[in-house]
Amino acid sequence: MPETTLLAPRMRATRQDGHVVVRALMFHDEDTGLTRDEVTGQLIPAHFIQRVLCTVNGKPVLRCLWGIAISKNPFLEFHLRQARTGDVVALEWFDNEGMHQRVSTTVP
């Protein structure tokens, strides 16, 4: 199988109706372990995002535990009620093979 090159996640925080909306797009193939390679017929090993951690100024605000049922290139949206201008919102994900990525943005 060819090696996967991961694109950096994208994240944006916007103000909306008195709170902050955070939207993040993570790039990951999300293989379930239930599909077969078309050429060899062998099962493709499971490779999926297991944990997602979101923080504001280093303090956790959201933790996700995911499994094989998450779609390819997952999109995550959540709302922050008490975020202030200048706060740093960060998202970090970890997959079942030890890979991880981190992205951050500043609240406008």
C-alpha cells in the first residue's frame, strides 16, 4: 500500500450570536478494517482517528473518543459560550497507529 501524506487540519473560529463557533476539518483516510484491497483481496488494516482534544488557552473544552464509524476527512463543529477575543483555540487528534496532528486559531 502507498504511504499516506496527511494534509494539515483546517480550523476557523467565528463570532455568531454572542458565542464563538469553531469549525475544524481533519484530513484522514479513516479505514475501517472491514474492506479488502482490490488487487490482493487482503483486508486493509484499520486506520482511524481515535482521540480528539480541543482546548482554549491550554484548558480542555472538548474530548472525543472515536472509532471506525467516522467518515473520511471528518468535520467537527462546536460552540464556545465564554471565549474572548484573543483566546487561542487548539485541536489535536491522535490515530490508532500513533500519528497525530495539531492546529490552532485565535478567537476574533
